[in-house]
Amino acid sequence: MQVIIQDSREEAVSLAAKVIADQVRRKPNSVLGLATGRTMERLYAKLAELHRTGGLDFSLAVTFNLDEYVGLPPEHKNSYRYYMNHHLFHRVNIDLRNTHLPNGMTDDPEEEGRRYEALIDDVGGIDLQLLSIGVSGHIGFNEPLSAMFSRTRIKALTLATLQQNGPLFDHPEEMPRFAVTMGVGTILEASQCLLLVTGETKAEVLAKAVEGPVTSMISATALQLHPDCTVIADAEAAAKLTQQEYYRWIFSHDPHWEPYR
């Protein structure tokens, strides 16, 4: 795991966008794992800008989102399909047939999990998995006690997650209590993971995820086991990391990151 600390949210988002853009330019038919949430809105706006002004071409890209709420149809404004269409897919030249999310309207969640896993396998796996972290420490909707080898499945949402995401609904009490989510094991099979974290509200959980023990109570700690995981955080989110000076020194001296500095 490499931790990169940027002074501002804008710098953190811009760096993450450059990493994704370079992946797509290097491999136009990249398979991208995508995330949702407020952290990602600025990132997707940046990618749309790179498409519009810099010719970033998504025409051959394939995407798989981490999760979807159970019981929300794709046209519901709080569904993640709606979110992705609004913030990214309709703003770039991606083929919507190559964009995949779990089916939150399925009558058979177990079969939906198997179907989604098979789709990922059929394209050879995910090249770059984009992630954020919830206040409960989840990646995707892998809430506390998610097994490290878990696969795509239905998961009950914690009170912390309901309190975090509920205000995004017109009526917070209508937020679904369940979601279909990629499993921790599914995420760890991606060739590369990129965790983007911004804001002071994520400082405590990020410190636990990066520097704490690996535990099923905080699924993001599983990323410590991934052979190629990059964490990009702004200064606020990184505030409680104990090795900040060390992380900054590595970034400033690593030749791999020279083009990004």
C-alpha cells in the first residue's frame, strides 16, 4: 500500500483522475471498477472534463460498479445507475452496454451475485478498482463482519451508513436497508486498487484502515493485503495518520510518480 497525501481536496481529486485517465490511455479497453458517493462527484466531473477538452476516450472501456441499493429501479434518482449516468456515463463517450451495476430489483439476490461475478470473470477481471470509504469503514457496502473472501451478495446496511446516506434522499426514512455489493474478495482480485478519501470526517476511519490491524469490522483494512493499492487523501482526511512525513517523503522520491508531481 502506498499513501499519497495532497494538500487540498482539489489536488487529491485531480491526482486520482490522472491515474484513471492514464489507465484508460494505456489500455483503451480497460475494465474499471467504479464507486459512488459524494467523494466521487468531483472526480467524475474531472474525468468528464478530460474527455471534453483532452480527448480522453472511453469508447472501449468496460465498467463495473461496486454496489446498488435493493429495491430502487434504475430510473430512481437515488439509484446508483442514475448517479453514474448523471455524473459520468452521459458525459463521456462510453457505450452504456459496457457499463454494469448489480441489479437492485432482482428477486434472487444470490443468483444476481453469481451473475455479476461471472460478468467480471468473462472480461478477464478488473484492471483498476476505484474505491471510497464509508464512516463505518466499508468499501463498497461491505459493512462490519464482512468476510475477507466474500463475493457479490446482499448486505444489510449499518445505522452509520443510513445516517451518512439518508440525507441524500428526499425522505431519509425511505433509504433502503439493504444493498447488493461486490464482496471484499471480489475487490481484492482487481489488478490495482485506488482509494480516494477526502475531508476531515474520514480522518479517523482512514487512519484505522491504513495503520490499524486487519479486521472484518473495518473492511477497508483488507486493502493492506493488496499487492498494488494506492491511497490518495487530502490533508484533512490524512490528519490522523501517524506516518504522514514518511508517506510524503516516499511520494516525493518515487520515480513512478514523477509525471504526477
